Amino acid sequence: MLSSGSRVLKFAFQDFFRNFWLSFVTLTILVLALFSINLLIIFNLVAQASIGAIEDKVNVSVYFKPEITQDQVLAVSKNLQGLNEVKDVTYISSEQALENFKTRHQDNPEILQSIDELGKNPLGASLIVTAKVTDQYTKIMQYLAEPHYDNLIESKNFDDHRLVISRISNLMSKVNTGVVAVALVFVIIALLIIFNAIRMAIYTHKEEIMAMKLLGATNWFVQAPFLLEGIIFAILSVLLTIIIVYPLVGVIQPYVSSLLETNFNLVTYFTNNFFTIFGLELLGAILINLISSYWAVSKYVRV
Amino acid sequence: MIYLKKISKIFYPKSIALKDINLHIKPKEFVSIVGQSGAGKSTMIKILTAEEKASNGNVVVGGWDITDISQKEVPVLRRQIGVVYQDFKLLQKKTVFENVAFALEVCGISNSRINQVVPQVLKIVGLKDKMDRYPQQLSGGEIQRAAIARALVHRPKILLADEPTGNLDSLNTKDIIDLLLKINEFGTTVVLVTHNKDVVNRIKKRVVLLESGKLVSDEEEGKYIL
């Protein structure tokens, strides 16, 4: 049994190297299929990060009347923070608001002079509210529209964001559906390509398989080297994919960072999820290789 | 050694390849099965190697009734007989040594024994100097000699040769037939399937003639007359 096992191993490696071009083509197809799947993962990650980045930029500003005290504003802030929908509330005092206003209009002496002529701060405090999910802004605004807030709040800029929030929500749901659909199609195509590549590779061995059987080889003795070769193909293809994917995400990363202005890092994501991503790909590649090899060889061992 | 009792083989739907064949081949005999193409010669070999099952009758090879042989037992049967084919059936990606060794590897023979036996057999067929070559680097005659070495290496009691000279020129044909005769002299039962009249008439051994699936003559030291 031991010598039989070592012979199977020897035959598998012999076949791999002696049919070098066939092995090379099969491996290339496997790598391309796996690379496509990783490309899809990258696309999905970038799409999710983009949406996340846009969502982070969306918030609702609530401007309070100038006469409202800091305690009153902070009380509203506390109430808002108690809502399930609210992710974060930032308090901007009337002094800070004035400071920001002056900085924003520092090149316009007329505006600055008008402010000085007023002799008092015309701006009230404000709260910047961020929701956990974009859909939840409507609920937050409904909460702020309650009558007891009418005397406190001067204005809310929800209407300014209503369109962009609605567009982002739509885009997110469409991207999610699209990504799932494309991923499914990609995976099916990759499986079919791998399945066919292995079948074609084994088809070229048809005569040899029959000859082996006529010499008295058992089905296992004929099949095992092909199954083992399938595992070798799977391992090598995943290794090569890793070698290609890492430099690629390294190259893409600076563009993603500058585009999204977030600290989302593709390389870190792939490193943190290395065993999940490539482990699953390896498992999938081994399974599809084993199934297609077994199925293809079984057709020719019936001699 | 080989008994065929009222063997018939009918391919679906009603193509009769063999009909009521009765044949007994004794140990150490050299028998030529002759006949024109389509006479049923190769079908007979396929039944003996369990590539095909007889539709009717009984088949006994080396005392083993293989009429209803199971798929699991087929490899065991094939390891006990040697077969040489017209198209050689050598493994193209293996060297001559590896091709011959393969017949022993499937039987689970140890590597040390393989390294000892294979060169000896290759010496007998005159290929010891070419054992590291691949089949495509050999001539037709050499390929067939390698195939014979492979068929002999596990010392089978029966050697079936299905048109072994069909792809060879006259010089190589003579070499191969001489080799088969030599193997027979060492005590191996040889069944030669051929439609080559000159070959059959030269060796002056038992001749069994098939016509349209029927056994029409069986003569000791017979001749093949068309």
C-alpha cells in the first residue's frame, strides 16, 4: 500500500511535468478563473468602501436659535444620542460657529465688518447628527420635528441632503444586488471553465488510461494520480493567484485611499482575511478539480 | 489453458461477431487465429481479456471461469496474461523502462525487483540500450518489441498477440514472429491473431480459421489459404 501510494504520487508529478504545456495551460485557466473571483472581491470592497465614504460625509445639521443656552442644546444632543438610529452627535457652540464663519469668509472684509458692526454673535449653536444608516435620517428628522423643539430649532438642513441620501440608498441597494448577481455569474463561469479545462486535460490521456486498464491496473491506481494532480493544480493555482493579487492590491491601494479619503486598506483587508479568502478559494479549487477529474477519468476506465 | 465453449458474441442490435465457437488451447501451445477483417478474431481476444463479455457460452482462462467475471476481478485476470496490440498501446509519456515497469507496478512488485527484472526482459527483446528512450524515439519494430517486453515482464502463462505485425514492415515482422516463437519455446502459451498469410504459413503451427464469426477449420501445422 505504501509503495502503491508513493507510485501514485510519482505518477502525478511525472504527469504534471512531462505534459508541461498541458499543465501550464490548465494552470493558467485555473489562475485566470481564481483571479477573476479576486478581482470581483476587490471591486466589491472598493464599492462598499466608496459608499461608506460617501455615507460618512452625509449628516444633518440642526441650527439652534441664538438665544438658546448651551445646556438646552446639550439636552437635545443627549436626547438624540439616545435614539437607536443615531451614530454620532457633534456639538458646535455659537462661538465656534462664529469662528468658523469668520474663517470661511476671511477674504471678504465686508461680511466681516458687518458682523463686527452687529456687536453681538448672531449665530446660534448647532448639532451635527450622523445616522447609523442613511435610511434612518428620515426618522431623526421626524423626531426633531416634534412640536416641543419648534421653539429651540431655527433650521435643519435635511432637505439639502434628502436627494443625496435617497440616491445613496438606491445606489447601495443596486450595487449590492449587482455585486451578488455578478459574483454568482463569475463563480459559475469560473467553475465551468475549470471543470472543462480538467476534462480536456484528461481527455488527452484517454488512450493511456485505457492502456493502463488493459495492463491490469485497478480503477484506483489509474484515477489516483489524476486526482492528486488535480490537488496539485489547485494548490499551485491559489499560490500563483496570491502572488498576483497582493502586488495588484498594493498598486491599487494608493488610488483607493486618495479617491475615498478614508483609512480603508485593501492590503490589510486581504491580510486580515487571508485564510478565509484564499482558504475558501483553495477548498473550492480542490473540490472542483477532484470532481471534474474523477468524473472525466471514470468515463475512460470502463475498459 | 484456454477453453471456449459454445461462445457467441452479438453486438446490439443483431451484429453477430462470434457464433458457437468451441476451442481448446493447451498449455505451451502456439496457435494462430486467422481470418479476414471482421471475422471475429479481435473480439475473441477481447473476450479473453474481459474487454467484452460473451453473449452466450463459457470462457475459461488458466482454469478460471471468467464467463461472469466481476469488474473487481478484471485487473486480476489481466495481470495473469500478457497482451500485445497492433497499435502497441505504450504510454507515450513514459520511457521504455517505465512502460515495462508499469506492468509490474500495477501488480505491486517492489522497486528493487522491478530494477532487477526489467533490464533482463529488455535484454531479451534487444532494447536494453534504449530503455531510457520514449516510444516516439523508437522505430515501429522497436516499439512492438517494447510492447512484447511489457507483456512478458510479469511472466504470464498466456501471451495474446492481436495483429502484432499489422503496422510493421516485413523485416520487423520476421523479428517479432521469431521473438514470439522464442517466448513459446520458453513455455508460454502464445495466441497469435493475424490475417498475414505469409506469417502463418512460415511458422507451421496450429491454425484456427474464423469466417464471419464461425470457426471453419482448426488444423495442427496448418496453413492459411485464402
